[in-house]
Amino acid sequence: MKRIILITILFILVGCSQKNNEIISFYITFGNALHGGITLDFDNSNKLLILKRIGSKKISIPPPPPPSELGYSKEQRDSIGKAEQQYYLDYAQPKTTAYKLTKEEANTLNTLINSIPKEDRKDFFPKYPMVDGFTYNFQIIYSDGKVEDAEIQHINIPSHEKIIYQMLIYAKKYEKDKNNIQVLKNFEDWNHPKY
């Protein structure tokens, strides 16, 4: 009788431990040809959404046209200054920052991540690639140490899009830095172009 009770308790504990395999982290890097890429990292343990900078802190600006023999005119200097400012606005790199999510927001992300169908959790490389540079990848890390890793090229997968857009919504909601706000706006339409 004691043996039956012990085996029953063991089955219950094993069943509970399998159900408690929760998401520790969801990490996604995505981008487009115009604005490069960004990374969003959802840290479920601390309920944090982290926007990570990709690339160098200093952006290389194309050199201005050479000055005439008399130097730059006021109009040329103003034009170069405006072009430089616009370049930074259009191609600004985000500063790494973390946003504290509410329990409900974290639960929403968990639900979206857990709802990715099994067939959408694998790499996708088309048979005939378009060589357009569009790609994104994600990793899901679980509490049991299991890692799911996928790279997608040349298409949008709806279950992934939902997560990316929800993460962008939360980042835009909490962001205060004007440069990061511009970066997030640049990625509002990050997805693969519809040819």
C-alpha cells in the first residue's frame, strides 16, 4: 500500500514539474533593409522588455561634397547640417534600455509565445531566395533548459508577427528617449515587403 501511495505521489510530482516548464526568455532580432535591425528581449523572470542596440554607437555619415575654392556657402552648410540631422533621425541606432512590464503585459507575451504552432518554431529558408536581405530570428529559453531557435528568411509568419508587434507596442508605450522613439517608429512597418 505504501508503495502505491509513493508511486502516485511520484507521478503527481513528475506531472507538475512538466507543467511548470515556463518561458524564461524570448529574444528576437529583426529588421528591414532601410533601417537595419534591432533586438527585443523579453525577460519573463523579471517581467522586463529590453530594447537592445545593434551595431556601432557612432553611425558613419557619407562625406559631404567637397567645398568650392571659396569654401562652403551658408546655404551649403545649412543643407549639409539638415541632411546630417535627417540621417540621424532616419537611421538612428537605439540606446539599450529596459521597460518594466505589468503582470498582464507579461502574461500577454507568454500567451502569444506559447501559441506559436510547432510548425512555426523551425527555420525557414525558401528554395529560391530573393536575395533581399529580409530575415529575422528568435530564441525561446525554457526553465528546463530547452532552447528553441528559428531563423526566417523572405516571409512573415503571422504567429511571429503578433509577438513582434506586441513587443513594439509595449516598447513605444514606455519609451521616453526621443531617439529610441524614432527608432521604434522606423520599425513600425518592419515586415517583408509585399512584391
